[in-house]
Amino acid sequence: MNKNELIEGISTKTGLSKADAGRGLAALTEIISEALQKGESVSLIGFGTFEVRERSERTGRNPQTGKEMKIEAAKSPAFKAGAALKAAVNR
């Protein structure tokens, strides 16, 4: 499913116009992004939790040359599925 299909699904389920559904989806993704930038997590009970995970500095290898290289520490967004979502997927 891509973004346009998701907007169409929201529109169908809620009775909103596609434009309103698109604005709602854009607002949701913006709010989640802003919270993650602040280091906060976003929990949607039954669906899951969006959070930021720290990745420490590590040594890797260049796949073309095999030469060792340093990979910088970084923050990475992550999603942890909630119990209801897991149950829905495993039906």
C-alpha cells in the first residue's frame, strides 16, 4: 500500500474527502516526526509505539574494497508493534 492508497482508505472509512484525509495523514506524520526529533516516543495503544533508538559507533567494512571503516553513532527511528496489531496480523 502506498501513500495515495492509504489516503483513499482513510477517505473511504471516515467519509472525509481525499483532500481532508491527505491533510490528516500529513499532520499525523509531521506530529510523529516532530516528537521523534525531540527524543519523545509516540504510543498508539493497541497499534504500536514509534521511538528513537541510539546506534553506537562501530567498525564496518566497505563491501567493494573490504577495507575497515568507522560507522558514526546515529539515532534511528523505530516502530514496535502493539499486541492488538500483532494479533490482527497473525489471525
